[in-house]
Amino acid sequence: MIRLERVTKRFGDVTAVDEASLGVARGEVLALLGPSGCGKTTLLRLVAGFEQPDAGAIEIAGELVSGRDTWVPPERRRVGMVFQDYALFPHLTVRENVGFGLARRERRARVAELLAIVGLEELGSRYPHELSGGQQQRVALARALAPSPELVLLDEPWSNVDSSMRETLRAEVADIIRPLGVTVVLVTHDREEAFSLADRIALMRDGAIVQEGTSEELYFAPASRWAAEFVGAANVLTGPVEHGLVRTPIGAFPVDRDGDRAEVEVLVRPELLELEPDPSGAGEVVAREFRGHDVFYRVRLGGVEVVSQRPSNEVVPLGSRVRVKLHNGRTAVLR
């Protein structure tokens, strides 16, 4: 549905997008995930046609829309966009916002259909200021879907919503979009949003796409230490590789790496470390952070500290001696 080939965008001396190449399948939900300022919104605007790349090519549904002396304006790209602030017209009703830009002959039926899809049939005569934040978002989504686009772009749609509402709104949007089979690209800096909504994630840093994959691939097999730490809490341990085993302070376990090496970095996620109270254990619990559904324990083990994430019903008192065990040996070699 979307193909980007070595797309670059500069603003003066700043390279906002740096030779980004990416493919998005038809009907796929892809998240552009990365820290603020990494170029993900600029990349979204390049796909929408609101910015013009300095180099590279962009195709949508097999049509070249940018590159090689070609430029298709945004209104001809069949792309719907939901902005961070929703960008609703305050002087228009819900019905008028959704129908804005539609041909008069099809407006009434199409608006009624979309308001039913987003569950706002009874609110068509209201104005944006009379709606909750979640209702405004659904209006913005209905407006983006109104011209039957082949592609919908979501630019951090929950950035202005308090955390207690985000999960509900994410679920609502997923329930609306999934049955339609529309292709979606979501920009977010929140890994939980990306993990919960996206079929696949493109991780960005400093304008470049540094890794693509499913949530599980990014979480358990990150391409670098930076990627490992950005998508979740991480223990990074060092140790030598001998005969297919890496030896670390928490024990030796197999690695997918040919040949012996003097030292590698290994990722171990905190939830994979189990703590077993033992007066003669090598580890000592030096800090405990209760988070409701789970607890983060900091354990001093030899010359290193590791973090273990355990269910809150597993109580390990501060100062306890413990044995640290790897749950299932699922680790990743970072270098």
C-alpha cells in the first residue's frame, strides 16, 4: 500500500528524515514509534503530501506520488488524516464536520453511515465544544474516513488525552478501523500504544528507521542496546561466549552466535528473572518499587545490579538474600 525508497527531508541544516525506506501492506496497521524529534511526524506528513521530500520516492497503492520529477498534491492522494488536536471546525456541527469536502449528492447518506460506524448518530447536531475529548476524536476519525480513503494517518491522536482515557480510546479506534480493512499508519512515542494497536512497528531514531518488526520482535530481539532500552525495561549483561554459551552473573545460557567471543552484551527482560528467597543466595534485594499489578526489585548480584519484575503477590522483603534464575532462557545478544 505504501512504499518509501530512501526518503530524505531537511529543514536547513537539520535532517529530519534520513534515507528512510519502508513498506506497508494493504490493510496493515503500522506504528511509527520513536522519541520526540526523531522525524516520525515529518515522515507521516511526507506520505500525506504536506511536505515535499528532498530525495527519494514515495508510492501509494502502486502510484508514484513523490519523486523522480513527480508530485501529487495531498488532495489527490486518497489519504485521510487525524491530527493531534483533531482540527475540527468549531463553527460547524458534527454532521457538517464529517461531511466537509464531500460532494453534495452523497453527503447525507455518507455522513449518516459514518456517524453510525463511530457511534455518534444522536450527536450530529452538536458542535465540537459540546463533545468530550473521545467524542471529538471519533468525529475527526469519521471525517478522515468520509472520502473512502485507501490510507488513514494518525498523528499522535491521544497526546492530548489523560492517561486514564487512552486505553479506552485506543480500543474504540481499533474497533472502528479493523472491520473496515483500511491501511493505517500511526505516529506515537508511546510503546504501549504501538504494541497494542499495530501489526508491525517501524522504530525511528534521528530521522532513520533503525528496526522494523512485530511488537514481539522489537521487544525480545532488538537490533541495538538503544532499541532494547527504548521499548522496555532492560537488563544488559556482559560475558564471554564459550562453546555456544554466554556466561553472566546470573548464569550461563545458550546464545545464537557462532564462535567463541571474549565479550558480548546480552539483553534479559526484567520479567524473565525469577527471585527465590535463600539465606545463602548470591543476590541481595536493595530496592523495591511497588506498582500495583507488579513490583520492580533491584538486586545486587556480585559486581552488578539487575532488575526483576514480579507479580505483586510474590513478596520479597527488602534486604532479602535471593537466588536469581532466568525463567526460560529467552535472551538476545546485542553485540
